[in-house]
Amino acid sequence: MPKKLLLLIAAGALTFPALAADQPQIGSFGFDEAGMDRSVAPGDDFYLYANGAWGRTTAIPADKASYGSFEMLDDLSRERTRGILEAAKADPGSKIGVAYATFLDTNTIESKGLTPIQPWLDKIRTLKSKAGYAVLVAEADRAGIGGPVGAGVGQDNKNPELYVVSLRQAGLGMPDRDYYLSADPKLRETKAAYQAHLARVLTLAGEKDADVRAAAIVAHETEVAKVSWTRIDSRDADKTYNKTTVAALAQTSPGFDFAAYLKGIGTPVDTVIVAQPSAIAGIARLIAAAPLGVLKDQLLVRSLDGYAAVLPRAFDQEQFAFFGTALSGVPQQQDRWKRGVAFASGALADDVSKIYVAKYFPPETKAAADQLVRNIIAAMNARIDKLAWMAPETKAQAHAKLAAFTPKIGYPSQWKDYAALRIVPGDAFGNRWRANEWQHAFSTDKLGKPIYRWEWGMTPMTINAYANFGMVEIVFPAAILQPPFFDPHADPAVNYGGIGAVIGHELSHHFDDQGAKYDSHGRLTSWWTPQDVASFKALTGKLAAEYDAYEPLPGMHVKGALTLGENMADLAGLTIAYDAYRKALGGKPAPVIDGLSGDQRFYLGWAQVWRRNYREADLRQRLLTDPHSPSAQRVWIVRNLAPWYDAYKPAPTTRLYLAPEQRVLVW
């Protein structure tokens, strides 16, 4: 891969090299024209215009809930990681090799039956009093088994130089409260399947009266769902910052021994941040009212489901039958090696990552991505200056926030040390248990220490990116810096519409309806004028209403308030990336390629990265739980952008057309 070409594209050179010397991986200029459906007018459905033929001819693999650009790259990343782990298997001293090989050894797992987990199950069964319940829940928490509440160690949003313990609502076995409370026939069907699943797990574990006990678990969780906050309220940074003493929490939320729980998970603190106070109080009240047997049964099933992959096949199959097939519509479980890759690269993430980066992420790619990020930040700075609705003093602080950014590209600057983690040949269950405990201890050990600013929340093998408000950073793992997101040999318009818009998306998250609440130090505080806030909310309200109108499944709409942050980031990211692309042209016209202008190719680059086909059950779950809109609706954000109208000239009668006064442009 020639370094010169990489840097030319990333820096936005004034002239573009010919494509003949180094062909892009996709199509003639980086976009798959064969996947288009030119019979669809761009103004009627720009997603189908760009991706319709691909959608019709691309089947979802039997082991996937959905399939698209992200999943295709994930398959590549997994195959590469498999190669690393297969090579490591030959070394008996390699932790990653032993972890992978032991997970694959299903004969040994089967021969052991429930013996490895039996001491833990017995501990649950022999609990005699609720007085010991919080301590037992804490032990489960350390092993990665979900309980009635969740806890974590992270930055204090209002004092980001300190780590703090946060408490959040939990206690549901299904993904969202609506699965318990909705009258939707499909969701009621899923709830019935969940209850049947619980009964089967209890039966497999040798328990009696499984049907009655499963019904009692579901009845209890339904009451928990009633007191749980919605996902819309739970994403509000102000509403979820509630600092309190543990002593006060005991007074406001009697029924659960929070002090014993916090001590048990290794965080014996005096003060915590409670995310959903009324839900935590309601859950504690329900624990006090529930029969001890129901609470124990719930923990039994959570344990068996959580460790099903390293237990006898009957448990593994049952866990997949509900969570894979009934809940997400996936007909076939992943091959064992794929799940082995996920386990080893999760348990020993950095040990695998170091090898992956050395093999598959050359310095030239990192340098190119670094430069592209700088271009996008510069475009955001220029965009802020043009805002008519933002006060000058707020603009000054917005510029300061951009100047404080830490972009992280490819991989972390420091690796975790797994010396204390024991990986034992032939002990798949123990390896998973100890790995979960190690990760938990790594997290709780942060208390009282300086912030780990080097730490990443994703591995370099992950096909994703994220924004961290408290760290004032944007993070792009190595594996996403590949086609269709980024190709050093592709047309710059496609690169800017792809990875450029994704970079802009993550950058602008720091200025979305929640990210904008954090200042240049990562502190949750008010730094906008009241008029700025009012103007901003008026614009974001229009965007939420726009998305509320979309109905991807009959009777199920996109939740505009839930997806607002991501939709705003799409809108801003595409706007900023377009500015950066135009600046890269240096005032010269972009070449016409295959009859498509540079601006047309820019928006096709955006549409291509969101290609995805969904199974119905998966799409339904996403509409309830995912803060991201479905792929088609993400592409439709273009209907708010004047340059898209100039590029494609949609008629006012087309479905996506919005009159200029109806278009939403925040940044």
C-alpha cells in the first residue's frame, strides 16, 4: 500500500491520482454500483437507490440476526483472529491458545456435566434467608451474572478526574421493559417463549415444578419492568446523575442491603451515583416482597444461561433457542470456533489485539486516519463559526472543547497485563468464571487511582467506533478502517462520505443532545446560554418528530427521542464530512466517474456503509432498544441536506423531499 497515496487522500490533496495504478477493493472507485437499484428515484428512497439490488440478492447468513457492511467486516476480523488463535494453540504456554483450545473442546465440557458449576448452584440453593441475598448477588456480579441491580466504576460526570461507583436498574431477563408490558401480539408471544425457556432450564438443572416456578420469575420481572425507567429517560445525563450516600440510599430504597452488596463487589464506598432512583427504590421494594425461592430461581437460571456455552450441550442449545432464535430470529447457532474467537479475544483482549495490530494495521493506515480526523475537526471548527443560533461566548467554549479532543486511532497506547488471570487447560467453565472475575477486579481496582486515559472500550478487532464524553475523546478501532468505510485507493468522495462521515458522527456526539452537556474538561455542566439551549431544543425537537414518523415494521415506529443522539450525529457528521471533502478539492471541480459527480459519489459512500438486511425479530428488538435508527432511516438523513438536493435534484413530489423550511440543520 503506497504511503504517498494514503497521505494524499487523507490530507485532502488538491489533485486526485488516477485509479488505474492501485484499484480500490470495491467497484471502479470504491462504491459497488452493481448493488444499486437505479429504477428507484433517489428522492423516493435514497437507501434503495444506492443499495436495492444488494438488498434483494444478499441473504442473511443462517447464524446472523442481520447482515451488512459491519457484519461483512466482522467476518473478516473474526477469520483473521481465528488464524492468530489457531497458531497460538500450538504453544502450550500461550494463554490465548489455551483459552481458545479449551473452549473448543466440547467433549471435555460434556463429560464434566454440571460438575464445574455445581458448587455455585448449591450455594444459591442453600441460601436460607434474604439477609444473605445481597452478598450472593455480589458474588454473582463478580462472575458476570446479572442480578436485580447493576454497578460499575467510571468517571464522575461532574468531577471527571475521579472514579466513582454508579448503580443502575437491572433485573430483567429480556432486553427491555416493553417485552413484559406491551400488548403487541409479537411481544406477548416472545414473553410466553421466555417463560417456557425458564421452565426448560430449571428442568435441565433437575428442579421440580419448573412451570410454576418459571411463571413466578416472569411475574416478578414484570413488576420490575413496571418500575423501570424507559430507555429515553435512562439516556438523559442530567436525570441519571443522582449522587447520594449509601446510608441515605438504605433509607430511600429499603429491601435490599446495598452496603453489603457494594462491599461484596469490592467497592465499599460511602457515596454512589444512582442512575434511576425511583427504579432502584422500586426494585428494592419488590425484592422485599418477593418469596426467597423466586429470587433464588431467577439467579439459578441467569447463571445457567450466562455460562451455557461452557456447560453441557443441552444448556447451550436451550440458551440459543430463546435468545438466538425466539428473540432475534436467528435459525442457526454460530460455529463453535466463532464463539471461541469471541471468548478468547474477550477474556484476553489485549494479548490478542497486540498480534492483530502488528499483522493487520500498518503505520501508514494509522497516519492516514490521523490526518483525516484532523481534517474533520477543522471542518467542525469552521462550521461552529457559521452558526446563527449560537452565542459568541458559547462558540468560544465550543472551540475550546474541540481543541481539547483526544482522537484515538487503531489501538491503545498501553496494553493490559493478564499475568494474574489463570487460564487452565481442560477447564472451560473455570476459565470463563476467572476471566469475568479478573475483568471485574480490573474495574473496581480503579477506585482512588488517576483516570486510565489510555484505556479503550473496544478492541482493535471491533467494527465500530465511539465517543467518550468524560474523556473528551473519539475512538476508531483498526478494523473499521477498511473498505467500505475507508480504502486508500478509493475515490476521496467515497472515503469522505464513508469513514469521514463516521468520524464526523463520533466527533459531533460531543455536541449532541447529551454530549453538549459536557464541557472541554469532560465535566457535566451548563456552558450554553439559555437562548442557545432553547434554539438547540427547537431544532432537535424537529428531528425527533421527523424520525417518529418512520414505520419500519407495521405498527412499530422509530422512537425519535431514543434515537435523537445518533440521528443528530448522522446529520452533523455528514454535514462536517461534506465540508471537509469540498475543502479537499481546493476549489477545483471533482472528476466525473461513471457518470456520477463528486457530490453524488460522496452521498453514495454514506449509503453504502449502512447496507444491512434484518430478520424481523431482530429489527423489532432494535426498534425497542437500539439508540440507532435502522439503516434505511439512517441513510434518509440526507433529505435534510441542501447539497444532496443539489446533487440529485429530487422532485418536490418524491417521498423524501422536504421543503427548505422543513429541513433540519443543527450544525
